[in-house]
Amino acid sequence: MCMTRSFLALALWISVLPLSTVSAQTAGPRPATPQPAQPAPTPSTGADTQSTYDKIWQQFTTLYDDKSNRVVQRVLFTGRVQHEFVGINADQGDLDEWNTRRFRVGPRVTLFRDYTLHVEAELNPQEIDPLYMRLTDAYVQWSKSARLAITVGKQSIPYTMDGATSSKELLTIDRSNLTNNIWFPQEYLTGVGVAGKIAPWNYRLTTYSAGQANKEFGEFNGGVATLAVLGYDFADAFGVKEALLSGNYVHQSPDVRNTFTRQLEDILSINLKVESIRWGLRTDVSTAAGYLGQSDIWGVMAMPYLNITDKLQVIGRYTFLGSQDPNGLLLGTYENRIVRGRGDEYNELYLGANYFFYGQKLKLQTGLQLADMNDRAQDGGEYS
């Protein structure tokens, strides 16, 4: 059977990011998401050229800054807020909901000049009980340059195109269903890894605990997952700002207690990210071998976008997913609230627009999604 649904969503994003600091994760192959081109900066004339947004953000995010201090050089306030409305019209039911999708806050501290301590907690202000949901980032990182960073603690596991993109910088309101099925949506796992960029190459190698999940660092009682990423930027060859081709491989030791992750043993994901001044394209081709009853699955995703002005951006996306066996595929976050069944073939079209008030720090996103999923088993996952 097949489900056809329309999905209209509207999201307001506020990302609490310092003005001129680099994320502690940028040493790895997780470059910033492009946004419409900004006007060239005005040459300095001695006058204050900071915008009102700049001044507000700097006062709000910089808690302490003293480069002469040998121990603590800077304390920054970081986080993100995403509030959204979603409306779904499907044969199986409708959904209209306002939701505080993400609310995360915490400090990022620069220590001994080469160390970063970053901790963020996810909160639930909408329902209050419980207010504290989990730790997301909770790591220490050492780095003297972009060529090498060593990170220990709870950190992201960036693979697949959308999985390797911070939620603060997604082009669409939500990650694709390819990422929802093949990536580990918990996103933050405890691990030890190295990452870096030696232009035009970048790399990452990290081993994570994939065991039983809890709100903090996990129980360390299951298997491990290892991520290897290698990327090459063909920007000079194509005459664009970025043309990054990345290969991602994940191997996970099967264990029934691996609840931080999906039941996938081997994952291969090939991603291409092309960015020009006015247009861009992102693609993802991924496949995964399941274990403990999870079927092998595969998928493709293509996402072109166009910068209409320096503030307005339009995006399209097509996603296909297939499953070798019945019931191998999941629906996305909101669709699952209508029907929790599984299927074996998924198709999706998405058309959206972003308006950037202040780059990625303050933006408005909207999107319309049409999708269907087949369920040849007809065992409670029927969508028609």
C-alpha cells in the first residue's frame, strides 16, 4: 500500500553562536552550511561598522574574554532554539502542532589556549516536566591548527549529507528520511577521535560507544561504532566556492544493547556538496547492512538550492529509500506520530524557502513535503 501526505512546516531558528569563533567541531569534515552571499565588508574608516545584530550577539554570547589569562582565555554562551509549526494531511490522519523542536544551551570555554571544553544540555521548556532531557555536546578538544584536532567525550557522529550538517545549519527544516534511517539520530555519542583539514583534503576517524543510551554518556555495555571519513575539495577544478566529495564508512559491532544507534552493522555513504555564489547542490548515496532483524537498506538524495537574494534562498529535495526485506524503513519524526508502521520503499519531494535575518544565527524556514511509502507486508504499516 501507499501513503501520500502533504507536510507543511514553518520554523524559526535562533542559533546562539559567537561572532568570530570557530566551532570546536570544524576541524573535522563538517564545514559550515552555505547561505546567500553577503555584501562585501565596508573598508574600515575608524567608525563602528558593527550592525545592531552584531552588537546584541556579542554582548549576549561573550561571558568572559581575556587573552592575557594563562588558564581561561574565553567563556562563550552557545546553544540553539528551533520553534516550529507542522501540519500534516494524510489518509491515516492529520496533525497540527506547534513544537519547540530544539532548545539547547551551555558554555564553550577556551583553556590553556589550545583546549576547548564544550558542554550543552537539551531542555524541554514546552512541557517543563522533565525540563532536562539530555547532554548533547560534552567534550574536551585539543587543537593548535585546523590540521589536527583530538576530541574526547560526547560528540557528534557526522556522516550522511544531513547527518554531517549541524542542525543549526540545515537547508531544510528537517533532515531527510535517508538520514533518519541510515544515520544514528541520537547524534551525540561518547567517543575518542581525530579530525582535521589539510587542503584540499579533510579527514576524521572516531570510535564511539554504541551501548545502552542514557541522558549523559551511556552505559558502555554494548558494542562500539567506528566512523572513518575522507573528503577532497574540487573547488579549484570546477571554479566554485566548494565542491567537496566525501566518503563515509561506519562499522558497528552488533549488540542487542546498542540503543544509542540503529541496528546497522556496516554503512557506506558518498556525499557531494557543491556551492557557488548563487546556487548549490547536495547529493547523498548511502547503503547499510542491518543486523538482529533489521533489513539491508539503501537510498539516494539530491538537494539543489538557489540564492534569490542575499537574504532569500529556495531549496528542493528528492529522496528515495529502498529496503531488501519488508518493514525495513521508518517514517520521519512527525509522520510517525500518525502511523508508527514500517515500509519498504519511500519517495519524497520537498520544496522550501529560507529567509536569513542574521545569517545562520537568526532565520525563518518554511517547507512543503509530499511523500509516499509502500508496505508490501501489510502488517500494520499500511498507508493509503
